[in-house]
Amino acid sequence: MEAADEAPEPWLLDAPLFLETSDRPPVRRHRPAWQGDVFADVPLSLTGKPKGSGEAKTQVRVTTVMLMGHPCSMYAGGNLAVLQNVAEVRPFKAREEGFGPPWEGFYQILHLPGLRAGEDWAVDFNILGSVHFKYLEGRRVACLSRHGLAALHCRYAYHSLRIRPEQSARVEDLRGLANEIDLWERWCERGLKPESFQAWLGDPGEEGEYAGVVRRDLLDYAPDFLDAELPAAKPA
């Protein structure tokens, strides 16, 4: 007889979902915008039921949103693309009250426990839009951890494709991206121009055992080497 299929991993692993949250933006003011970041008070355009004439009915509501684009799509070089893809982040609806572990069902949302004022919120994959990046500036209220980003990827993949990746493997897959944004944040903390980081990352290392190796190729396994290669802080 064939062995029974193993139970899938839980949708939220036993690890922190957020790097940091706050009811008062901005969170991590030196950290460049990244996939999974949450922003408050952002205008989101939505279409409603057409009017009798067939004319489109639109509305704009100021709401909380999560960045959904992959970082490679979010940026052109070191600059944010003008339009950013977002999903609405909202409190639980009445019909979702009591929804909890193992989080089976309601696959159109990812639970965000304790996001705002200690209350449970959710990112809603059915409410998507695009916003100008200027509406995000100074409004970030949360950053996902690497485990949080893996949870987002796995939940969204199941929502849109009914594919359920192994979340622990996805956490490992995201090692390079996590190291990249951490290095970029430290770059910005030193007063260096944010848009110059990606060009620096594309250059070869200058000293040590990885001299001559393109720095981007080292993100997965040599973050300490890259950290040591960061330029000195810009004088105040």
C-alpha cells in the first residue's frame, strides 16, 4: 500500500510574521520599500457596479494596502517604478471572526495577527490596484519578516493558482532577497544615495576571498563579506 500523504505545513509557521509594526508611520524609515510592506492612508481606486447607461462607476477610498510586486518588478535600477501593485489590508469581516489555525479556508486572505492596535487584520487578494509610489512615502506601518514574506508567497500562490509550495523551503529560497534588503537598509542608514545601491551590488567585490566576484552573486551565502564591503558612512 502507498503511504498516506503527509499533512501540509501550517499556513503560518511558528515564527514572527513581522520585522516591525507601528500604529504611527513611518516604520524603518531608512528601509527601501519592499514586497509585503504595509502602508496606511493610501488612496485606492475601485470600480463599482456599472450605471444603467453602462458608464463605469469608480470610487477612491483611503485605506491600508500591502505591496504585492516582486522587488525585481518594483524597481528600475535603484528607483521605484511609478506605479506599484497593492492589495487592500483590512480588519477581519464578521463572517471571518473566529477564523484561526490551521487557517484552512478563506484563501483570498492572509491573516495578519496583531497588525494594527493589537487587532487581527488581513490582506485581501481580491481587492487589488495600482498606486503612484508617492502615495506610499512616509506611510509604512509594517514590514514582513522573511517568514512573513514566505507565508504571503505561499498563500497568494494557492489563492491564484491552487499551488501550495512548501513554506519552510520558501523561507530558505528567500535568503538572498532578505539579505539584499537588509544590506540596502544599512546602506541608507549610512547616508548613501538609495538609488546607487543596486549599481554597487552589480559590481565585483574588491577585497578578500571573494574579490572579483559580482556582489549580487554572493547574497545567498556571503552577506558578512558584503556587509564588510559597504562604503563608509557619509559625513553628516
